[in-house]
Amino acid sequence: MKINHIPAIFGLALVTLISGCAMEAEKPDEQAEPAPFVSDYPTRDRVEYVLNCVAQHGGLTYITQYACGCKIDKIAEKLSFVEYEAAKTFTYLSKGQTGDAATAMRDPAQSKDLRKRLKDAEQSAEKNCFVK
């Protein structure tokens, strides 16, 4: 009967040994490295931006795909996703509208600031990513 429990005990000991070896003890005098930058832009929005950019720049090639992917990365460095989304919304809703219909989206200080920051980020990204 004792032989039936040996594989279970051996398996448990093996798992304990492996998990114990995988963990590294922290040393109190070492400082942890800062976490790498992780963008808050959802993948869906990044892909949508890249596809629209590729379409505006002559179609899908390796060059346009790479340059447009670079462009959204550079924009993400300058604007959080919440700011990017708000700027994009203000831009779309005020585009082509004139008179009183567009004042709610075009004239507020927040709208002007975000649209200018998005435009500046896109221009800087085009220069840095060689989008033609």
C-alpha cells in the first residue's frame, strides 16, 4: 500500500522544487528596475489608425505599414488614449460643420487644445517615421 503514495509524493516534491527554484529571492539593497512603458491604446484603435494611414498613403506595402505603425507609436508617446480619443472625436464632429452647428465641438478651449496637440503629434510623428 505504501508504494501507491510514492508517485504522488514524488510529484508534489518535484513541483515544490521546481517552483522554489524558479523564484528568485529579492535582495534588499538592490532596487527594482522601472517597468517598461506600456501604452494604454487598445489594439483595435491602433490597427484602425494604421489601416486608415496606409489607405491615405497609397496602399498596403511593408514601408507604409511600418511607417504608419511607427506613427501611432509616436502619437501614443505624446497623448494618452483618453486625450487622443477626445481629440479625434472633436475633430470628426467639427469637420465640415459651419456656423452654430459646430460651435459646441469647435470653439471650447478643451477642443482647440486637444485638436492642436493631436495635429502637432501627427506632424512630429510623420517627420520621425518618414511617412510619405
